[in-house]
Amino acid sequence: MKSVILYDSLGGNTAKVAETIQRSLTAKAMTPHMVKVDKELMVDLFDYDLIFIGSPVIDWLPTQTLMNFVKRTMKAYSQQGLIKPSSPTIPGKFGISFGTYAGPHIGEKEALPMTMWLNSFLEHLGYTGLDQWLVVGKHHHNPEINKNGRLGNIEDRPHEADLLTIENRVNGIVDSLSAWTA
Ligand SMILES: Cc1cc2nc3c(=O)[nH]c(=O)nc-3n(C[C@H](O)[C@H](O)[C@H](O)COP(=O)(O)O)c2cc1C
């Protein structure tokens, strides 16, 4: 089963989660390809059976760079007739959206649109969206809200326990896909 981790990160929090996913997949004998998106990146996602796509939450959504990557990719696949009515599920193709957020105003609710947005992309391709993972990550530019936001003190997030949770979730997902990985 070929896997890819596509992500963006402005201050390093989401990169830590992406690296944890990479390490955990590698420990489970998968060999993931990991790419940080940029303005020009093009990747043929259909080459992969398991896609992880992640971003920091920026104003409730993914970063512009990641959204532009998604829009570019959708356009290219639409032109090739690969985005089909009803988005038929492709057997053996799966995806997970993930990200980090500070939740200063309304907590996790302000992060859900971000992973939903990415999950919708995966499902438009015909991939089955398996899960959406959110990890708390301190705000780099507004330290005041790291103490007084809806989630309380998040100055040390993501911390080791957050990353261990991600490792455990990767292990669980890989085990759940044993029919394809065996
Ligand atoms: C410009 C900007 C906008 C942000 N908007 C939100 C937001 O709407 N909701 C939220 O929960 N966190 C928001 N955050 C906090 C980030 O999502 C959080 O700190 C994240 O962990 C940063 O990840 P990174 O280090 O990978 O860039 C924002 C941060 C920045 C810099």
C-alpha cells in the first residue's frame, strides 16, 4: 500500500504531526512519501493508496498554499475526467485529513471546517475518508491567547502526549487496513 503525507505548516506545529505520522508509518513497515506543499507542487495522488493531508487552521480553513494545491489538483483531474458525478468510491483508496489549531475563541469547533474541507477533497477523488485528526498547537504570533483561550493554557502544545496519540492512531489505522497491507 503506497502512502503519502502532504502538509503545510507555517510555524512547525503541523510539521511535528506530519513527522510523527511519517515515523509511525515507517515503524509499521510502510514507506511514506512526505511532501510540504508549495506554490508549484503537483503530485499525482492516484499513485497512492493512503493519503494523509494536513494543515494548520488559518481562519477556520487550511492555508492558502494548501488550498491552492487542492484547487490546482482538482482542476487538472477535472480536465482529465477523473472527478466524476457521485464520486464513485475507488476500492482500496483511503485518506485522512489532519491538522493543528489553537481554538482560542470557540475551541475545536473552529478547526472542524478545515479538516472537513480537506476530507471533501479526498472524497471528491473517490477516496474513502477514514478519519479527521486535530491536535492542539500553540499560536506563534499571539502568545496571549495561548493562556486565555477556550482550551486553557496551550503554551506547550503539541506536546509529547499529543504526538503519542497520533502515533497510536496511525497504528490503529494501519491495522484496520490489514486486508490491503498484508
Ligand atoms: C494567521 C493565523 C490564523 C489562525 N487562525 C486560527 C483559527 O481560525 N482557529 C484556530 O483554532 N487557530 C488558528 N490559528 C492558530 C494555528 O492554527 C495554530 O497555532 C497551529 O498549530 C499553527 O500550526 P503551524 O505551526 O503548523 O503553522 C491561526 C494562526 C495564525 C498564524
